[in-house]
Amino acid sequence: MREEFLFEANDVRITPHVAFIGGTSYQISTIESVHGSQRKKWNRVAVAVFFLGLGVLATAVVAARTTGSAEDYFSIAVIGVSVMVAAFFFQLVWPRRLYALVLRTSSGDLDALTSRKREFVSDVKQALEQAFCVRAGQLTPPAESGSEAAIQAVFDVAASAARATLPRG
């Protein structure tokens, strides 16, 4: 029996029972919650510019020690330090951003997916929340946003099913 996909893109497929992310499958029933997070990584350009400035500074220091004339190479050393400071500020203003989808399970938090595309991670998160709702017997996610609301919907359905099975007295 083939299950209907709630979401399918790139290396991610979500069904009401299983999430296939990359080469790993996760049972929807074992996922307690899901959330997205943003991570900052080193910008390669900033790192390259920093090392360029460091090289200019090192060259100025070595040349000043070799010739014994520090005044002649002082302006080159200042340029090297300025380039390093500019690279630092460039990293602060424009870091490389990664977005992660974090699954909370009984064994802890797990980064299931990382991508540079925020929309993609958000779409996968919404598909997982929809899978929570489908497993709970609802067709659409609740009006509240967040996986906690989807999990609360699961508990509400389970509680009403438990009440229905209790003997009335």
C-alpha cells in the first residue's frame, strides 16, 4: 500500500506516518515537537579578507625588521590592520546563514535538516505539523501556529477517545 505524501521536495518526503529526510526516516509518532532555528556561519569572503589583511601586516612587520626602518612600513601595517578590522565588521553585518529543522524526540534534540533556504525549512516544518494533525484525526492544522499546537491537538483527540471508552456510571 502506497502512502500519500503530504510534502515532497528535494530529498524530503513527509507522509502521515513517516518523515524521510535525506537518507534517514523518522516515525511521526516518535517526534514530540519540531521547530526551526537560524544559525550563523563564517562568511568565506570575510575570512579570506581577514587573512589577506593578516598577510599584509605580517609582510610589513617582517620587512620593517629586515631593513630596520619601521617608519617606512608603518603605513602598510596600518592598511593590514584596517583590512582585518573591516573583515571583522563584514562578518558581523553579513554572516552566512543556515536554517535548521530541529526534531525533539525522547532521546533529545536532533538537527534533521539544514539548508540555506529558509522557505524550504519552513515548508518542511509545516508539513510535519500537518502530519501530526492527520495522525490525530484532523484534516487541517489548528489555527495556532507552532508544533506545540499540533501536539496539543493530538492530546485533545486522544483525551476525547479515552473519555468515549470509559464506562458511564
